[in-house]
Amino acid sequence: MEVNKIEINKLKKASWSEQDVAKAEFVIAFVQKIMNDHDFDYIREKYAEHRYKQHNRTMTDGISGVVEAMSHICERFPEFSYDVRHIYVDGDYVTLQSHVTLFAVDRANHQKGLNIYDTWKVVDEQIVEHWDSVEGIDEAAVQSAQRNVGVVRNENTPF
């Protein structure tokens, strides 16, 4: 199976400072490993010490929480892919808008999958917080996204 590779050079903005580029590259490296490569051991090892506060209420805090959630998703959908369409950097915050698909055959089909906005706060080369907003595009994706609606696994608010 072909793994989706995030091409940051196509997504960089001319107005970004060196710091903006560094933060975007840092987040993209994390996202590539967890969302596309599904290299959960690498994520556990490299990011274990990060103070990862999770604002998605369906996941527990910490890197272990996001790895657990992604592991379960990838068990059900091994072709899960995260295609970044836009990157926005604002100080410590990096936001990605992505087309997420569960099956390789749907990767270029904008009528399938999920539209996801993820925002990470990066401080001192550590991911310290994460927020997301998930919109299902087709019925199968909507059902998948709703699977954990109402399940609260952390005490953080979505805000």
C-alpha cells in the first residue's frame, strides 16, 4: 500500500517567518509519523515526554491517548490516510486542514472521507495541546466519526 507523504514545500506560505516554518515542519513531522506512517512506536518514543493536553474529549490526555486512539482507528481502517490541504501558523499554534480517508481508493475523492481541522500548540519544541473539529463528508465517514460522540475520556473542555 502506498503511504501518503505530506509535502510541506507545497504548503508553505511566503509570509512565514523562520519560526513559522520550523513550527509547521515540527507538526508535519509528527503528523506524518502518526497519521500516515502509523509508526506508533516512534511516536511513543520521540514524543512521550511532551505535555500533550487533549481537547478532543474522546481521547485521554498525553501522547499515549492519541496513540491509543489512532491505533484503534488503524486496526479498523489500515488504509487510513491524512492528506494535508492547508497549513496555518499563528504564533505557537499550527492548524492543518486535511482530507482524511479510510480507504486508499477514496484518497482523491472529495465526496468521501472527513474534513478535519487540527490545531496543535507547540512550545519549546514540544506539542503541549491539541484541538480538532471533524466533519464527515459521506455517510460512512459520518458514522465512523460519530462512533465516540458522547464518550468523555478527559476533563478538558473543547476550548
